[in-house]
Amino acid sequence: MTEHCVRHLRGRIDRDKRALGELGGMFRASALTVAVSLSLALVALVNTSVTARALGVEGRGLLASALLVVSLARGLALLGLGEAFVYHGRNGRLTADGRRHLGTALAIVAVVGALVAAAFVPFGPLKTELGVAGITIALAASGAFFDLLVACSRFDPALRIFNWLRALGPILATLSLVVVWVFVALSVETVLALQTVATLCAGMAGYVAISRLLATRSGPLTTDAQLSIPQFLRSGIGFQGIAVLGLFLTHAHMYFVMSVGTLTAFGIYSAAFGLSRMISFIQMSIGSAVFASSAGGVDSRAGASALKAFRLTFLPMILVAGIVAALSPLVTRLLLGPEFDAAAPPLAILAFEAVIAGAAFILGQHLQAVGRVTSVLTRNAFSMIPIILGLVILDASNVVLGMAWLMLTASGLRLTATLFAYHSQHGTEALRLIPSRQDLSTLRTLARGPL
């Protein structure tokens, strides 16, 4: 009996050590990702401030309309292939010929990105701006190419290529923007063209890096283990379903404000929304590390790590959102100029929305990585209800503030549904919003040094 207890205790200790080691690896990857995200948040802040001051409210609205089309096209064009590449690659089904899968996917998403952008152009203010529309389509194609490379780079759990690649594109674009702004007046066409060139350059560098990574990790596989190109493309369908609903949640509100409100109102709302996204960069970074750590792993153990990451970040980030909300009039005046004073109230609301959405993102990335596609689809569909409600209750007079409140409600529903998806496996512990003593002890252990 005593020997049995000793074996049981040793087994439990070994499991705890493995779990702590995996959590440590995830947090170390998160720390690097957070550092990169912080620099990207500062870069985005410079970009937003420069374009707002250089283009004015209506120019910023036109730019936001073009970037909305680009963002929708980039998301729809990915076809779930980035997640499929990581999922199958981590399970050992792509390492023999992953470069062929990657090249095929890149060609497909670039073409689809251009076609989707061209399809969206006639449904907004771009239909009368042919020069802007042409560059928008080119940016959508290059952006889809780049985004797929960023998504595929999570094949490496350490996220080294992922971090430098996702930093390279925005930094190149913003540096070129600032340099050009010093010498000439900026136009919407110039801003989009600079971003297109920068994205292409970053994409080519990323392709070389990922190809080298795949070459070093290639190895022989049996015929049964290899995933053919058609099988690989079909496997992205489930992940794409998640992406489409995510795109709806991320962009439907922008398209609705653009359609119902004036170009000025859309400029105000898009500026407030853009600033609010800079708050949740820590959660977005941890979510990326959670996906990379969970892919191909054990569901229960990786799920417990995701819950720890959620609890350790939720309340501190809510506090940050409260500070931003309290200072929103000063923030908008300082960063955007007096023309954007009306962006302060929606920024205060969207600051909390960004944090709640970021918390749901951390937990959702684990569910997606371990193949629980139905759970993610269900919670995303559930949180679409408030956005759809906006079609009925909002008009030009209340669309900016009203949509901010509806977005906050949608994120709250999404987080609630995600926590209940964990409840079936992790019990009432999944519903805890504050860190436990064990969570804090784990954090102290990780902080003391490498495992």
C-alpha cells in the first residue's frame, strides 16, 4: 500500500513538473510576444496619430474605409490554412513537404485576397475613388500573403519567427510613412501605397525564413501520414468557419457605422476603436503563445495553463482599461488632435470591450488549437446577437456610441460562453475570474528563473 502511494505521489510530481515546464515555456514565449506587441502598439500609436493629423477627420474616414476592405479581404482569403498548417505540422503530417503546402497556400490566398477586395469595393465610399480602390486591392493581396506567413510561423512553439515577422511589416510601413510625411503632404493613396510596398518586403523576408525553418525540420514520413495538398486545403474549412465568424465580430460593426453614419462619424469611431485595440496587446500576445503551446498537446493540461493565463491577466487589464477610460478626453486630444474630441466617449467604452474580448481570445485560442472547433463556432455565433440587434435599433444619430455599447455586450457574451465551454472539463474552477493562490505561486516560480 505504501509503495503504491509512493508511486502515485511520484507520478503526480512528474506530471506537475511537466505541466509547470509547459506553462513556463508558454509564458516565456508570451513574454517575448508581449515585448514585441508593446513595440507594435507604440508603432500603431504613431501611425494613427500621423494619419489622423495629416488626413483630417474625413481623410481618416476614407482611409479607414479602405483598410476595412483590406482587413475583411485578408481575413476571408486565409481560408483557415494558417491554423491548418500549424495543427497538422505539429502533429507531424507536413514536415516532409511543408514547403510545397506553404507555397500552394500562399498563391491561393493572394489571389483570393485581391478578388474579395474587388468584390467589396463597390459597397462603400471607395466606389467613387478609383485610385484608392486600385491600391486597396493590391494591399489586400499582399496583406493576405503576409498574414498567412505570420499564421504559419506559429509552427515554431518558441514564436521567434512569428514575433519578428509580425513586427517587421508594421514597422517598415510606419517608418516609411513618417519619412515621407516630413517632406511631402500625405494623401490616402500615398499611405496605402507605402503600406503595400512595406507588406510585400516583409512577406518576402518571412517566406525565406519559414522555408529555411521547414528545411531544417523536414524528415521522412510514411505514405499514410503525409497530408496531400487537397486534404490540406480541405482541412482549413473548419478553421475558416471560426475565422469568418471572428471577422463578422471584428468588422461588421465597422461596416455598419460606415454605412449608417457619415464619413466624419466613421472617422471618429474608427479612431476610437483603433486606440482601444492597443490596450489588449498583452492578451493577444498570450493568446498566440497559448495556441502555439496547445497545438498537438493534451487538452486538459494545456487547458489548465490557458485558464491560468486568463486569470493572471484579466483583473490587471480591467484596471488598465479603467485608467484609459478615465483619461480618454486627454488621450484623444493629445494623440489625435482637437478634431477627434468626440472619440473620447466611445474610447472609454471600447477600452473595457477590448480587455474582455482579449480574455475570450486567450481561452478561445486553446480550444481552437486542440480542435474543439464546434465550441469556438458556438460561442462566436452566440456573441453575434448584439451586433445584429444594431441593425434594428441604431441610426445616424446614435450609431457611434450605440455600437460601442453593443460591442461591449457582444464581448461579454463571448467570454461567458467561452468560460462555460471550459466548465465541462475543468469544473467550477473555469468560472473563476481572479487568480488563486496556486496561480500566484506558479507565477512567482516562473519569475524566479528558468525551469
